[in-house]
Amino acid sequence: MDKKKEYISNLKKAWRDEMLSAANYRALAGQEANPERKSIFIRMAEAEDRHAGRWAARLKELGVEIGRFKENPIELLRRRMLLKSSPEAAAQMLEVGESQADHLYEAMIQTAETEADREALLEAQREENAHSLMLQEMSSPRVMLHPQSRLERILGREKWHVTAGGWIGQAIYGVNDGLGAAFGVVSGVAGATAANSDFILLSGLAAAVASALSMGSGAYLATKSEREVYEAELEREKHEIEEHPEEEQEEMELFYQLKGFTPEDSQKMAAKLAEQPEQFLAALAHEELGLSEKSFPNQWKSAVSATISTAAGAIIPVIPFIFWSGMEALIISFIISTAAHFAVGASKVLVTGRSWLKSGTEMTLVGLGEAIATYLIGMLIAPMIG
């Protein structure tokens, strides 16, 4: 692709991204109760509208028809997730989009044909950076009116950081793992047994059960181990506070100063925390060790989630062999497994914000490569097993 075509392609993407961002900001403003936040979202939407209008006009000058803006189902689903999230979680999700816009503009600046284009892109990039900083402040406000409010924020009493992206990401990972493992087993056994349905069904079901139980037990043990490490570190930190309370309080003051608080505020906050030993211990563990009890999911929930999502993915390649046999079942399994790989890859856009087509294609190619490799290996070992 030459530079002009690449620039036009990126310009069209920038126009669409700005239109989508404007719609998102306007939707958030429509349901925002806080007048200050509402005003910020409206101003951001207006800025994105200006950017979109500028890119539309430039595309028209270049002889490119952009047509009418229309959101696809994935974008509408992401909007719904955005509106159902807390304001802080929504700000986090939007900040990812602003960072991606910054990278796109950086690439476009390198391929811009005129100085006017370059200046327009630099101006838009500066505004996107400002939006990104504002969203970061919304998602993790450092400066509040009262020290007690700051303490509550630092102690993690607000639970906005637990977003839908966490469990969605885990579910996608589980489905992908089960699908990949079972697809590989089905392909390998098919290659080794000339698509013998009985062998494939038996081995496929065994692989599905084994993968689900393995993922579930692994998730349980991993989460449990993390919690045990947390508890051990917390006990050591508790001992340090008991032995050297003044030093630990001074250390807490320094952490707050590094976050941008004044020495006076830092001293008041650390002193206030020292009056509440349990909260002081939790805050110090979070700042010094990066540990927070709220960051560890329940091990049983993790186990059940991993088991169910992995089983759901693993059963997909096996289903055709329940109803059909031989090469017919293998072909159907190949088709639905390939489609499932694409769907799982495309669904990652819900948490990554990447192109659904690129993500789906990437996962499809990985799945196909795995299936072909295991099928060939199965054919190679077929003579050994007769």
C-alpha cells in the first residue's frame, strides 16, 4: 500500500473513530447526574465532532466518499457495556480508545502529504491527549476536597475498579483454551484413525472433560496461592508496623508525596491512618507491595468460571461426532470449530478495543494451524498403531 492510500485509509478510520467517540461521550452525558462530569463529556463530544467534521471535509477534498456513519452490532454492545459501568470504569474504557487514537494520529503525521494536514493532526492529537488525561483523572482522581475522602479512595473502599472486562476476559480465555485443546485432539485422532468416529468421540469427550477440570483446578490453585502469598506478606508487614511504627508512618507519608500530595497533607493522611491499624496495614501493603485483598477473586468462583467456559469451548469440535460419522462429521467439526475460533477472537474486542476482524482472523489462523499440524502428526503415527 502506497503512502497516499495508507493515509486515506487511516483518515477514514480516524473519522469513524471520532464519530463513535462523540456518540459515546454524548450517551454518557445523557445519563450523568454529576453536572461537572456531564459538562466535561459534552465538551469532549463536541471536540470529537469537530475532528470528525474536519476529516470528512478532507476526505471529500481527496475525492473519497465516506457515506453515512452507522454503528455495527459490536460497537453498540460496547456502548451498552459502557453505559452499564460505573462512571470511573467507563472512563477507563474510554481512555483506552483515546490512547489508540493518539497512536493512529502519530502514524498519520508520518504519512501526511501537506503541512496543513500535519498541523491539523497535531492539533487533534493534542486534544486527544488532553481527553486521555481527563479520563485518567476521572478513573483515578488524586485530588479531592477532604483528606478523609482521599483516605477512602486510597484504601480502596470504592469498588469501581471491578469491571465487566475481568470476567469477560477470563471467559474468553477459557473458551479459547478448551476449543484449541479439543480441536487439536479431534484433528490428531482423525488423522491417526482415518476419521474413526468412535475413537474421535471418545478422545474428544475425554479431552473436553480433562481440559475443563484442569483449567478449573488450575484457576482455583492459582487464586488460592495468590491469596496465601498476600496473607503471608500482610503478616510480615504487620510485624514491621508493630516493631517500627514511626518508620512505617514516615514511609506512608513518602508514598503519598510521590503521588503528588503536599508534605502537610501526606503527614495528616498518614497520621489519620495510623489511628486505624487495620486500614493502615491494608494501605501500606497496597502502596509498598502492590497488594490489595479486593484484587483477588474468590477461588471457587474462578474455578467454576474456568471450568464452565473451558467445557463450553471444548465441546464444540466434538458435537458433530455425536450426530454424524466419518469424514462428514470431521468436515462439519472443522467448519464449526473454525467459525468458533473466529467468533471467540472477534469477541475479544469487547475488552481490548482492537479490530474485531483482525482479532478474529488472527485466532482463526492459529486454530487452523494447530488443527493441520495435529492432523499431519496423526497421519504420521497412524502406521505405528495399525
